[in-house]
Amino acid sequence: MPHGHPKKPWIERAITSPTVRAGYASLVAHLFICIVLALFFLDGNRPDPVRPLVLQFGPEAAGDALLADVGVDAGDPAAETAAATPPAADAPASEEVPVVAVAEPDAALLDVPGSGAEPFDPAGPPALAVSVRIGGGPAPAAAGSNVAIRTATTGTAAFAARRGKGRTAGARARGGSAASEAAVEAGLAWLARHQAVDGSWQFNLSGCLCDGACRDPGTLTGSTASTAIAILPFLGAGSTHVDGPYQQTVSRGIYYLVSRMQPTPRGGDFCEGTMYGHGVTTLALAEALGMTRDEMLRPYLRDAIRFTETAQDLHGGGWRYLPGQAGDITVTAWQIAALKSAALAGMEVPSPTIEAARRFLDRVQTQGGAAYGYRTPAAKPCTSAIGLLCRMYTGWGSTQEPLQRGITNLAKPGPHPTNIYQNFYLSQALLQLDHPVWPRWNAKNRDQIVAQQARFGHEAGSWFFADHDTAPGGRLAHTALAVLTLEVYYRLLPIYREEAVDSEF
């Protein structure tokens, strides 16, 4: 055997070889470069995160904070009611979603003469605002707020009057008062306190913290109808599911509604037993979309419109409790209002559906179109107010003689002392027409609603009227209708704006 060092094993020779070491280094370097490039590529092409409605929670200002900012007169009983009403106890804000700072609406609070003590006189002089006090200002933006969300909340022009200076101008020009604005805030605070833990509202006031403390609960069972009609007043006062003093309350309610949709081959069903629920829910979703341009709502609203279309009575053109039933004017009115609001929010509404709705109105009209019945021709005040407003939505211009004649006849006796449903519709029709009797009629209606608001105990801020027609909805429905009526100056269920009424779908 030759002398010298023994031959090294091949594995050791391979490891110590300069060539192999260079190859290892090259491999590691290339792997590192590939990983870095992949991370850059994935990060640059990551889609925007989807923001579910349920996560659009943020700190919610108390309802009565708005009144403190705008300076309601001390001593005003309605203002004291609102100030004494605690804010809603909502869930804490999510730490995973940036909170959007919201400017407080600087609503005008007006002192208007004519408290309702004098008898209603259609020919009397209008009630004029004599003093205007505007206080408060925009809140600074929160650090880290998402600009895209803020941009998305601007909404369409048809809904602009609900916020800020639009609300101020509407209340000042159209007949609001300090007492009516305070009553609105107290009503919103009561509604927020009676939201159930799952985000819904119930006509029988179950599931919330009320625990029987409020009298006159309703007997209806559909949760979509009760939730949607409770959301509408918050939307009317400028709060949506992405901003506003009651942002968290509305967010929970909207999320509950969309979770209740039943997909069907005929569209998205929100009925829960009655087309009332579907119509009011569709209206609430349409307003929320119109105010925020939140694209998450668009598919739900599109499916809801499709169900409204397929649920219409093909022969008579109306809607009733069940899809396809021969229509009645109250259920039909909610569907027409929802479709009009959806059109203002930018959704496509099928024209044959609207044409069929006109045909239904023809079937239940009398006096040449100046009066309307429930399912057959009649001249009842409440159904006539509903029918005339529906005529305005579906194309009748303000100069139509039956429209003018019908509204004038309904306004002559003054607002009904207890029929909130009739006054809810007639106030909108009078304001849309800019009827000469509006200032005096409104002052009487406004002040009698404010005077009937509950001021003590757990019921403070709510209403219950001796109205047989709407009694099944109970205190929840009456409170929502009363607040919506007092918001008519700037809300107008957005579809009731002058430019919306004068144009067809």
C-alpha cells in the first residue's frame, strides 16, 4: 500500500469541494430572491378586503348630544325629554375595522309661532319662523380613518337633505320647530333602546331591555317589517350603517335584515309572512344604498326588486299579503315607495311593473281620481291620501286637477287628532305639492304629535295613538311613524322630494 494520507470518503470530498459550495450558495441566493419577488407580487395584487356590514361598528354618539350641540332652548319640555333620554347601549366597537369620524348634523331648531292652541284655519296666515339658532360643528376626523369609506358615504343627491346644512335648510324652510326636532331625537333614542340583542326590532318589544316596562306592545310577528320600519327614522335623520350618530344601531339592523333574505327562483324574499315586511325592507335597503353607495347592498336590493316584480298581481297590478294576491292600497303603497326609492338610488326598476301599479290605482279610484278605496273604489280619507301620493310617484304632475282637488278636500278638516297613518301620508302629499294650506296644516299636525309624545318612565320619547288601523303595530310602529312624520321637512322618505315626484321612474 502507498504511504500518505488515506483517501477521504466521497461525501466529505463533495462537501468540501469549492465547486459544490458555490452551487449551494447560488441555490440559496436564488431561492431567497424568488421568495422576496413572490411576496412583493402577492402584496401588490391583494384585493381590497371585504368589509361586512356587521363589522361597520364604531363609537356612537348619544342621540341627545345632537341637541346639546345645536342649543335647544332650556325649558322646552320636548327638549327636556330628549335630554333626559339615555343613549342606546350598543356593543363595543370592533378593533379590526378603522373607525370613521362623523360630522354631527347641524340641524336647525326653529321657534315657530302657532303652538296648536288656536283652532285650525285653512285660510289663516302661514306660520313663519322668527328665530333660528344653529350651533355645533363638524367633528375632526379620527386618525387613521379610511378615506374610501368616507367617500362612499356621500350618497346620491336625492338623499342629501338629511344631513348637515341640507337638514338645516329643510327644517327652517318647511316648517320644523325646536320642539319637533327635540321630539325626533327623543324618539330615536327610544327606538335605539328597544333594539333586540340580535339587531332586530320586534313589534311586541321582545328581545330588548324593555322587559314589559312599556305599554301597548304590538301583536304582529314579522321581524323584517318591524326592523325595517324602525331603521327608516334613523336613515331619515342622517344615520346610516357606516356613519352618523346611530351608526352602530343602524349597522346591526341592516345586517339583521340582509341575513333574513330567503333566496328563491323569483328573487330575494323578505316577507316573513306578509308583503308588508318585504316592501318596508326593500325601502330601507334602497335608502341605505342611496345614502351610502355601499355596493354590498346592491345585490340584496336587486334581488328584492325582482321579488317585488314577481309577487305583483298580474291581473289587477297591485300587491297584498301574499305574492300574487289581488292587491290592497296599503301594501301596494309600500311597494311603490320602495321601487321609487330604489330608482333614486340608481337601481333599474322594470317599467311594466309600474304600469301595472297605475292600473291598480285606476281600479280603486273614484271621483275621477280624487279619492281612493282600500281594494275597491271608495272615498275614505286615509286610503285617499295613500292613493294620491302613489299617483304622484307614478307620474301624475302637480297640475293634475284630480290630484289638486283630492288633496284640498283631505286637508280642509285639518290633521286627524289620532290617525297617524293618515297624517303620515297626507303631510308628504301636501308638502310635495307646496299646497297653500301646508304651513297652517303642518303647524297643527306637528304640534299635536309633539304634545302626544310620552315624557316619563321607560316610555319617554315614544308614542301610542288611539288609531285602530295601526294598533297591531303597537308602540314601535306608532313611534316610527311619528318620527318619520316629524322628519318630513328634510327626509321626505327621499322619494318625496319635488324633483323625484315630478319625474317618472
